[in-house]
Amino acid sequence: MSGHSKWSTIKHKKAAVDAARGVTFQKFSREIIVAAKLGGGDPAGNFRLRTAIDRAKAAGLPNDNIKRAIEKGSGSGGADNVEELTYEGYGAGGSAIFIEAMTDNRNRTAGDIRSYFTKFGGNLGETGCVGWMFKQVGVIEFDKETTDFDKLFEAAIEANAQDVVDEDDMYKVITTPEDFQSCVETLEQNGFKGTSAELTRIAENLIEITDEKTAASILRLISKLEEHDDIQNVYSNVDIPDEIVEKADI
């Protein structure tokens, strides 16, 4: 019986990992489809497509999947009508939540998101209600082991970057959305190959959450949103101490 239980546990864990991988692959495929749809299927002439492909490969998306996504986006593979949308709302404790999605059915996506907010003590808001709190920036990451900080800093500033941050095991070059592409390309021309490059958002004013129940509601909402096939990115303005996260029992 114990052997059966152990195998059952292993199967459930593997199924969860496979499901998570499937959601991740779906998200990268949609990003490639939209990038190819907007800028064409040639990565050499479509910066967004090139960065989407780089991120997808880093996540392990098979080449066949990448090829099919490009074909769909460029019109030769029967692309679904995928569109980019954003949603905004409030989580527990007055926390702000900003969501970026890609969907072929906006009614389904909006309905799911609204139900998640309701379930975890929040509410979906109107466009613009919290979006102003999240600044869009370009972030290019470099491995510390293979990158000289001083040389990177000098090259990045010359490429019109806003800042270079030393964080954990990597260096992060921060740019405006407008300068993102040119900065990536300039740094590459100067011999700096980043491990990742993406447009993201940062909350300009964080609120600290120390109540365990409130923290648990926020974290569960974010987790549920991130699991959704149509949702690409979820941003929040909360700062939850590690000890509260551990006690939140997510």
C-alpha cells in the first residue's frame, strides 16, 4: 500500500509539473504568435519576435512549437484571433494588481479574472484605476560570472540606459520602453550578450503587508492568476516579509 501511495504521489507531482510546463509553453507560444502577427515572421527584422523566441528557448519550448507559433502569427498557420489586453483591480488589503493577458476570447478571460478577484477578497476595477502605479521599463539581465560590471555600466550608460543594478547573481540594465530595443542591440554589438531581455513593470510605491490572512489572500490571488493560460504577467505593489509569506500557508 505504501508503495502504491508513493507512486501515486509521484504521479500527481509529475502531473502538476507537466501542467505548469504546459501553461508556460502556451504563454510563450502566444507571445511569439502576437509578435509575428504585429511585426512579421522574420526574427532578424522583428525585435519583439527575436526576444520572444530567446525567452521561449530559455524556458525549454521545443523548436517545433516555436516554428508553428511563428507560422500562425505570420498568417501561414491559421492563427487564432489573439489580442493583447490589460486588466486592473484591487486585492485584499487595498493592494493593487495589474494584469497583462493574451486571449482569443476576452469574455472568457474577463469572467475568469473577475471570479478570482471575488474569491480572494478583491475586485476587478476599471481601466486606469491602478495602472498609473506601475511604471513600464526594459530590463536586460547579465550573468555576473561572465560580465565585468564597470565595462557593462559604461557601455549601458552610453547606450542611454537609465541604471545598472547589482542584484543577487546578476546585473540588471534598466531602460525606458522607448530605448529598450536600441540598448539591447548596442550592448550586443559591444560584446554583451544578456541572459534575458524583456519589457516589464515595476510598482513605484510599495505597501507592506504584515497581516498573515491578508497576505495569504493576495498570494493566492496572484498564484491563481498566474496559472491561467491567457495571463502573461501579473504585477502587484505589495511587499510581504519572508516570515509572513512562510506563515501564510499558501
